[in-house]
Amino acid sequence: MARTTEAPPFWWEKADWRAWCLWPFSTLYGTAAGYRMASARRMPVNAPVLCVGNFTVGGEGKTPVSIALAAEAKAAGRNPGFLSRGHGGTLSRPHVVEPKADAARHVGDEPLLLARHAPTVVTPDRLAGAQRLLEEGCDFIIMDDGFQSARIHMDYALMVVDARRGLGNGHVIPGGPLRARLIDQLRRADAVVTMGEGDAAEYVVRQTSRAGKPVFDARLKPYGVRSMKGARFLAFAGIGNPAKFYDSLREAGGEVVLEKSFPDHHPYLEEELQELAATADAEGLNLITTEKDLVRLAHGGEALEAFAARCRVLKVQAVFSAPDMAPTIINNTVEAWRERSLKSA
């Protein structure tokens, strides 16, 4: 079965003629993005704001990291809430996500996962969304993405980088996956966390260290799954980095016989699921997917829900390599907020 991804595959390979042909457009895009980041007016919020973002387009593990940091904020006595744009959703006004009632097509898939762990508000208007979280009783805001575009003040910006993919070919959109020039983004980042094993993020690590900013490391760890040893799977995923899911499944002991990748946030069609089911039956394979994909199948009609019922799900959590890393991030965010509050008093 053919693999497809939302981002062009050449973005994640060594820069070739395609990237260089697009270099003039990448230069224009990068210059504009850098200007917007530098000139944007970011409104203050009366609570610590921790942004979990990334330098590139695509899944680097932001959502698991956000969930892990929310747990740490709770352990520190805070009442965290998530702020998300709700990519793939249709709501324009601030909306408190109800994980058992809302559909991914309305609020987005990642907010449904976040809402299982803390109050979550989706809206393109980050300031209005932050205010809604305060009204819900939250006193610590974790912004899932939005580093390059949000119009609220960030007390701490943590950038997630995949250790195997790094920055891809290092070019800015449309010639590569970078959302803006690395130097422009690093100026406004407070720390970097590398996810998984690999050396593709070494350049980012060196540049971050030279800027005098901390580098943390973490990995995705499967949890809450039945023994997969000896089980043979047709694994499918519509996420930013499907290879990360397949690797985690192998780590859990599963044998990935077939892979089927869809674009990130892909809205599944009944015909696609019928094909997946038929292939799995013909090859004697179990169907397995991610939590993020499964929530997109909920509230999608009887056929989608029936298909979801036969799928196994691999759950993963972000685990920091040292026990003091997550508390340090939370404490640094709170301290930055306190300094900001004193200056504005």
C-alpha cells in the first residue's frame, strides 16, 4: 500500500534541486515570517503562558509533551488548561472542548486528546481563548503550537524537535519544512526538547547551546497496551510524522507488516476504511492506529464507528530523560510570569 504524507518527501531529505529551485520563494517567505514574529504585538495574559511549538511543519510530538507538562503543572499545585487553534476544526469563537460530545471535524483532533487531561479551549483568537480558560478557573496556560503566529505574550517557549528528522533539508517553506529561518525562531525560543533517538537534531542542539539556552531530551514511550509480541499489524496513521508511530509500535513488540500513511488530520472516508479492512482480512493482520486517528473516527457515523471498534490503539506518552526537566520548565515559566507581573505593576 502506498505511503502518502502531507509534506513533500523531499523536505525531509538532503536539499536537492527542488529545494534550491524554490529557494527564492523560501527567502521571501522566511523574511515575511521573521518580520511578522518580530513586529507582532503580543497581548499579556494574567497567568503563566507556556508555548509548546516546533520550528517545522509536521508532527514532532508536541501534544504528548504538552500533556506531560500539564501533569507536572498539576503536581506543582497549578490548575493548567490547554489553548489550541483546533487545526481541522470549524469553530471561530472560543469553545471549551467536551471530549465525549465534540467531534474532531468541529474542534480538531488534538484538542480532543488534550481535553482528556485538562480544560481545553479552541479558537483562532488566542487572547479570547486564554481569557476563557481563566474564566474556567485555570491559572497556568499551555499553548499547543502558535509559536510563530499567536498574538499573546509567551512567558516560556519550548520548541520540540524530532531527533530523527531534525529540520529536514533546512529550507523554509515552500522549499523545506521550516516555518521561518532558524535564527529568527531561536531568538524567541527559551528552550528546545529533542524527541527520540537520532542525530538529525544535532545542528539545532549546537545552535541552541551557542545561544545559551537549555536543551532537554525526551522520548515517546508506549503505555497501557496489551502484549503485542508476535502480533502482526496493518498500521495506519494520519499524523504529521507517521514513522514515529510505526517505530513506537515496533518498540512495543508489534510486527508492522503493512503501513498506510495519510496526511496529517486526514478526515477518513468510508471507502478508505473499507479498503484497509479488506486488506487486513486478506493478509490476516490486526488493524492498529494512533489515539489521534481514533478520535477522528468517533461521531463520524455507524460505519466509521464500527471500523474504529475493531482497531487496536497504541497509546504513547512523553517521558523526559531526567526527572528534573519537566519541573524546571514549569518553574521557569512561572518565574518569567512573576517577573513580567512585577514589571507591569
